[in-house]
Amino acid sequence: MYKDKRIYVDHNFSSARFINEAPGPMLSKALDSNSYEGVRLSHGDTSQMMANKDTLLDKLSESMDNRFSDVRSGILSNTKIVSFQQWPNEYSADFGDSEVERLIDHFRPVLISAGVDVDLIPDQWTIVKSYLYKEPTTLERLTWSEANRKLRGSCPDILDLVDLVLCMPASKADCERGFNVMKMVKSDWRSSLKCETLSDLLMVHLSSPSIKDFGQAQRSRCGMLVA
């Protein structure tokens, strides 16, 4: 899930900075014993190793910064509102307001097409915050599933936005798999498929259980329905 990956990325940034400033436990052990995996290290080996370490960490930090720049400054940085670990300990009236506005602006066409009333989202966000901070369950143990059960009736639009953010994939593997399936479903021979039909077929291929999970009873029941 993306909200969890974001925490791991921030942790890796911090770890890289820490190791760049001071040797980690394994490197400290090698430096103290002047050996690595039973191989005795000379002074030249140690100096070269430290130089290589600095170069490696600089390149790693640069690559991570380029790869995950949106996590800190782009639209993805606004998704922190769905991670209860990043909520303030005490109620803050304006927490997340600007992030919610930016998410609404970014996803407006998708939300409107799904029947979400985007004009009601800011007020519903205030209600959700106020309600959840009064819950006896601590924020660290709270889940959006619980919030959905309790607030779906009164705050459906903000919860739809939260659901949209939560379903964002943490990697592009799911997207690549979807494109591969789409190429198989909409082949050259079936190029006239309408968008609605293609969407339904992709839903069946991507979200349905494997055929191996169907036993004889399920097959018989499906056969009776078809007949």
C-alpha cells in the first residue's frame, strides 16, 4: 500500500544520511577488527573502502531523491493525510486542509465521473477529523475500514477520496500487468471493443479468483445458471 511505502522511503532516506555521517554496525565491526569475512584488510584497503562507501551513498541518495521526489514535493506528498501515523497527536483544525484541496484539484475529473460531490469534501474532512480524534482508539491503531463503517453515511465524499488514495499502487507492477492483460483482451481481432466492454473484461481478468480455485460444486452451479 502506498501510504506504508512512503514511511519506508522516508526511513531509507534517514538511514542513508546516518550511515554517510557515521559507520553502520557492520562497517564498524570490520573497521575495528581490520578484517572482513576472514580477509585481513590493509590500510590502503580501508581507505579505499571508505572512499567507495561515500561515493556509493552519495549516488544512492541522489538516485532515491530523483526516483521519489514526488513523495516530498509533488502530488504524492499530499497523500500523507491517509496515514494515521503522520497525523498530529493533538487535534489541529487546519491539519490536512491544503492537502485535501490539492488532491481534489488533481483528481477532480475522476471524482466527478464517479458521482462524488467534490464541493462537500472540505466540510466532510473537518467532520472526519473531529470525530476520529474523539475516538477512544488511538490513531496508531485506527484503520480506514473502521472509519468507513462509522462515517460512510455522513461523510461519503471524503471517504471516496480516501479510498482513491489508498488504492494507488506502491509500484508500477500492477499497472504493467494491467496493460499486458489489456493487450491480450483487446487484440487486433477485437480492436472494435467498446471502452465499457473492455473495462468489464479487464475487471474479470484482474479481479476474479483463479480458475483453479473453483471446485466441482462451483462449476456445476455456474453450469446451471448458464443453462
